[in-house]
Amino acid sequence: MATSVKLGTILRQYALKQESAFVNVKEFGEFLKKYAAKHLEEQAELIQYIEIPEATLVKELEDLASKHEVYLTIQGGKNIAVVITYYSVVYANRYKDIGTNITVPFPSASDLPKQLPVEAMEKHEASELIPQLQQHQDLKSPVLYCLLMPKDIPAILFPACVPVLFLTRAAMAKIRHMLKKDEYHDYFQKKLKNANPSKEIGATTFYNRFIQHPDNADQTFDLNGDAFYFWNQLCYFIRQDFEKIKDRTAEDTNVLQAISISEIWMLSLKEKANAQQKKADALRELEAALARPPYFYSMDSILKIKDSKGALLYGQYDEDDLKNFLQKLTTETENNELPKILVFKVDSGLRYFIYKKRVLQLVVRLANEAHDTIEKELIDKWFNALSNYQKLPEMKDHKAFENVLRDEIRELSPVLWALLNANFLPMLNYENDHSEDGSTFHVFSGGKLLPYSELLMISSSSILSSAKIMLPFWHTIPLLSWIMSMFHNKPQKKTGTSKTSKEFSADDIPDDSPKQSPGRYVNKKEAVIEAARNVTAELVPYGSSIDRELDSYLKLWNKMITKEAHASLTEDVNSLIRDYTRKVMRTISASTFTADRVRSLAEALVKTPNMQKIKENEALTMYVELYILRLLSNS
């Protein structure tokens, strides 16, 4: 039979009624039967106690004993239940007395009857339980805790129904009461001042403020300032003096108990403050990281962001902290403007977070990337059509050309497509138009999104011209072209050739690993290449490619105006990266080749004298990372 939730309450009421914690189980069984019959209509579950045998009742009481609500013993051949929760009520009243008269001592384990051993209660180290109760406390619990004090100080009885804040403030009040006495006031003040010769005024101010302040003195401490330091010193001096007393009075013991409780409480507050500060610092670092390239982050990539020491930020704050942080930045607004961080979703359903101030910057970057990709795609497509003597509608029809660009953006640049169709973009454009520091780049004109041809800076005429230039000469002779089209057989599709680096290849990776059997890789070369490809997949944003990312970052750090200077600088940097990569490959292994490792390699190279001449450090670092991966992955 399961123990009823009500049995412990009924037992405690019975003990309080007879004004004794020692209850005869047989007599209580008779009372329980009468109680159940009387209240059966109100509480149907009491039917189980209408005819309950004593042996069954003892078993239920044993369940309560396992919860430290009851202690079972035998006296004079009779089963006796010592109701521990009875003392919870008794000592809860004692704490009320302490609230009105601070000289009333804390209830001690020695106050309990000899028949009730301390082992019967729920014992906890005070240094562990007080911080736990600080986080969460069930004030309806009937449990009576036995708080074990450090350094052989007598344990304290503490009912769970008494707020732990009351206990700690009572402890401080007892210390303050002791310090107000003539024989202690000047003595401890002098010790505190002597210990701080350069801070006598601060020490005196703290000392007087603590003694004269009301019972919530703990709230006045600056946990990061001198007050907390002075407090620790004062506790040390008091403890040191009172521990030397051989024949302690009840008041002496009370002071030592109060010191222990106060120290534990203040230390827990300090640790909590430190944890909150660490969490706040981590969230600030996260906020700064979200403003860095690639500017748009999925939840999965946010969870992988690391601090300056290489440790994951997630873990320094928990899931709820992150959720509240993102909710705040994505919902709170000022002056009816958009929130600081915006959210958009790509066609696959994946959500991304982006800083409001970075949206147009990202649109420009993605549009530049898409320009090259889409232009090449259309030139090849139109060249094939013209080679087959075909005319496509988009070659002459502007509307059809815009539709083609729309489809190309949606397929080749899903993030750009999602941003251009995000519901916040019109409002963002309006804010920028009416802001002094707004972007000079506009994606709207007359309240409508600019044509895709203007956003990408692509025209049908330029693509058609580029495609025609690639055609054989006879396509330019109208009559000959017409005759050829009459007899033309559709040519086979050209097969592309893979482009390999002459300067660096996978062969530069030392192949010195022994064969594995069985295993996925037979040598170090294959393992490193696979690791590089995995890291590439991790670093390259959704919908993009490593070549597009390289081209994007190249435009950010290489500011050379002339074509020759631009190409020369690019080749110099690429050459440095190739030589550097060839050297580090002698010591690196596939097991250590991670995104963090690639990042550290890139940062080390960027810090070299030749590289430091380039000002766009962040874009250059990203470029170096991707170029190393491009070399190693052989993709």
C-alpha cells in the first residue's frame, strides 16, 4: 500500500495535539481509524485507513522514516513513532523568537531528546545546503535539517519552512549585537584598522555601517569592492578569538555558529555574483561575435562560437540564458524601430540571426558574389544556346531576363534571396533613409525593390555580348550562319576539366602514416584531405561555396585599384599561404586538423610582418583559413 500524502500531516497534527513528539503507534492507529471515518466524505482516499492493521501502519511509517519525517523506536515493548516534523514546528517558533529577541540561541542538536539520535534527521553540510536553499527552497516542506558546522562547531537545527534568508540575517544580527558591546566594539575595530593601515577610513566606515545598519546588512556589501574584503577580515578576527575560548558559553557558541553561517552566505553570494559576471561577459562576447563575418548565424553556429581563449561560450551560459538573450535582442525596440538583431529564414526552413546594421552590408557582399556566379552561369547557358542557333526569350525581353535572374538568385544564393524577400527589409530601408548614419546603398526605389539586374549589376546586353564573343567567326556572317543552322547537328556537351594547383597539391601532404586495417583511410594524405573537407563544410555558409567565399573576402582585403596591382598582391599573399601550408603539413595530423586549428594557423600567418601591412585583418584571416582549406581539400 502506497503511503498517503496526508498521513505525515495527520501524524504531525496528532503529535501537536498531545504536545509530544513521541506517539504510540497503536494509539495513533485507533485515532486514525476514527479520523478516517469522520472525514471520509470529504477525503475519499481515507478509506484505506478505516480498518488498517498496526503492522500495515508501521510499514507506512517506515516509508515516512525514510524521508526523515518520523523516527521509529521501541519503548517498553511498544512501537513508538518520534515525529520529527513536530520539532519542525517547535523550532520554527524558536526562529520567530530570535526575530524578536536576538539573544535567543539557535536551536542545536543537543536540544533534542536523547531518544532521538541526530542520524534520524536529514543531515547536510551547511556549506552545501545554504547555497542550495538560496537557489530554491520549498517553504511548505515539513523536513527538519541538521546543519553541520565546520571546525567542530555544534550543529544547528533548521526547519525547511523557515526562509534561509532569515537564518543568514539572524546570524549577522547576532554578530552585530556582539560587536555593539563595549568589550568588543573598540577591540575588533582596532584590529580591522591595524590590518589595513592604508585603508583606515574605509575600514572604519564599513565597520560602523555594519553595526548601525538594519537586519539586511548583507545587501549593503559591494561584493567586488573593499566591503567584502573587510567583511572576510572581520569574520576571521572574530573566529580566531572565539575559537581560543576553552570553556565556551552558549553565547560564545552562538557567535561561532553565526560567523560560520554568515561566511557561507556571503561566499555563496560572491560566487553567484562571479558566475553572473562571467555569464554577462560571455553574452557580451557572443554579441560582439555576431557582428563579425559572415554576419548571419544559425542557432547551430551560435552554439559553436568560442571566446578569445578558444573555449565554447555556450556552457558559460545555459540554454535559457541564450534564449532570453536572443529574445531580448530580437524583440526589444526603441522609438518604434526594428530590434537590434533580425531573424530571417531560407527556403529550407533554417533560421538565421543577423545584426540590423549588417543586413545591407551582407546584401552588398552576397550580391557581389552572386554577380560573378550568375554572370558566368548565364554566359555559358547563352553561349550553348547560340552555338545551337537558338534564341532565348531573356536575351531580348527585359521582364523575362528579370525572371531568370530571380530564379538564379533563389537557386545559387538562397541567403541573398531570403534577405531580399524578408518582411523587415522595407522597414530597414526606411530607417536608413531617415538616419544620419544610414547606408548609402539602397535596395528600394519608389517603395519597390530594385530590379535584380540593378542589384546584381548585370545586363542582358553585356551577357549576350560576352556569349557572342566566344562563338566561332561564321556565326557573325548572317547568310553563312543561316545556312549552317539549317544543317546543324547539336554538338556534344563540352566536358570540363578539373583545375589543380601547380604550386600546391595534395601530394605536398606527407604520406608517412602506416596502413590501417581495417580502417577508412590508408594513409595520412587521405585522412588530412577528408578532415579539410569536413572543416570546409563547417566554415562555408549555407548556400555558398569555398570559391565564392574566397572571392568575397578577397574583395574586402585587397583594395588595389589597378588590375595589375590587384593581381600582384593576390598572388603574393597566395604564395605566402602555399609556402606556409607546405611547412605546417609536416607536423599536422588529421586528428588535430579542426576549425580551431585552421583558425590558429591563419592568425599566426596574418601576424607576420609582410601580412600586417594589409589593414583588413579580419577579412584577411578568413581568406587565409579558406585558402588553406582550398589547398588541402583539393576541391
